[in-house]
Amino acid sequence: MKARCEIDVDPVILELYELEVTPPRDDFELEVKRAEQAVRTGEVGPTDRARELYRKFGLDPTRVRPSSEALLRRMKKGEPLPRINSLVDVANALSVQLQVPVGLYDLDKVKGEELVIRLGAEGESYAGIGKEKVNVAGRICVADAEGPIGNPSADSARTRITTDTERAAWIYFLPVSDDDIDRTAELIAVFGRGLVRVIG
């Protein structure tokens, strides 16, 4: 997998391979509790980093929220961390704790050899997961050879992660520490049974 960034953002891009994604796992409850505890005690990353990222490209983060903050707000209301499958659950737990939006893309559904982080062109959109249509004109997006497949608020239905996913791209849309990358790799090894390579 290749990836490049055409705009002034500093993402961390991981390639996941040899994955075995399962339905939500009972033994992930400890991580869920850790995320809930972090939300309760306010020991999550600063929300202003993701907001600044949106403002930098002229987007109001109170109207279109970064996925990390949307999860945080849900959990502050007492709603549970969404449970989707073993890999998406890891992404959601880390996203809420670090307050960094995460994009996840099934590489066997990606068209072409390269992912590009860029601004969406006029009229560009995609079918979101559980959403009708996600408009990305003038907004940060991740695109393959066929067009946009995600942004820091919502991923596309076309490249969504399922229990059939064996290879995936994981994008942190903001810089994270080496320790955060190590922890990400550890959780992916345990709950996605996969290996991780840092691409960018």
C-alpha cells in the first residue's frame, strides 16, 4: 500500500495485514471500561487539536464534528461505546481516549494502489456508513482511484471494515506519539490478530 498527503496535515498512516476480524469480543470489555473511565475523569486527549484541524480548512467543528469528539459527546451523555466488530471497536476506543479522528479502510475494497489525503473537489461525495451521503467538497478526505472513501468525521460504506477484512489502512488524522502507535499495534495484535506497518 502507498499513501500520500497533498494538504498541510500530519497524519499517521498504518497498514494492517493478516487480520482476523471477529464480531465484538467479550474480552474487549476492559478496554471499553478504560475508555469510559477516561471520559468520566476527563483524562482524554485535548479536543481542540481536531477542532483546529477543521478550522484550518474552513470547516466549523461544532456543525460537522470530528468522529473522536462525536464519540466523546455520546459517551458523556451516558451512551455506550458503539460495538461493531473487533477492529472497529479498537479504533473507537483509541479515538475517544486520544481525541484523534481515525479512518479505517478495507484495502481489498480500495481501488488502485494508493490512498491520497486531499481536499474534496466540488460536488464530490460518498455513501457513508449508516448515512445517506457525505459531502466532502472543500473538506479533508481520503481518496482512492475511484474517489473519496472517508474523512475525519465519517468513513464510506464502500471500504468499511467487516469480519471478512484481512488488510486495512488505519489513519490517525493528527500526530500521535510513538507510545500511542505501540499501544495501537498491541491492541490490533490482540483483537484484530493482525500485524502493523507504519506507512507515514
